[in-house]
Amino acid sequence: MNPDAGDSAKHADAVEQLSQCRDAIDDLDRRLLELLNERTRIVERIGNIKQSTSMPIYEPKREDEVFANIVRNNQGPLPHDAAKRVFERIIDEMRTVQRLRMLSRTKPSGVK
């Protein structure tokens, strides 16, 4: 067998495996996005409740509870500190969603 043919076959196999892995990641990304949007809808409900009762958006104790839950339930291979950083970013974005929704409901009509 020609050595180049073996390398070529290995390369073709690697390309196919990469394609399959990337397809799987694309599927997971779509599922993650669906879950993030579901989480956002719940956060919007929480924002409505907080606004109606004049509660603050930022609740450090609750965020600590979320992080503890994430670390406690993380089975890897994503390290705990990496999982926490991901959720820090998610929470930050959710806080922004709450703030923007609350602001949009308190503006007088006709103000953008």
C-alpha cells in the first residue's frame, strides 16, 4: 500500500469525524439556546414580580445559591471554576434582561 494513500485515508477519516463532532456541537448549541430562552422567560416573570413589589434586581445571596447549585451538580469534565464563570455570564445577561424589561414598562407612552 502506498504510504501516502494511508495518510490520505487517515485524513479523510479525521475530516469525517470532525464533521460529525461539529454537527453534534451545533445540535447542542441549539438545545442550549432553547434552554437559555426558557430561562429568560422565567427571569422575565421574576422581573415582573420584583417590579410589582419594588424588590431589587440584584440579589447576591440568590446568585451564591445558584453558583453553589452549579458546583454541587457539576460532574465534569468542565471544571467547577469554568462552570461558575459560564453561569456568572448567564446571570449577568439575565440581570440585564430584567433591568431592560423593567425600564420599558416604566417609561411614559411615546418615549423610546
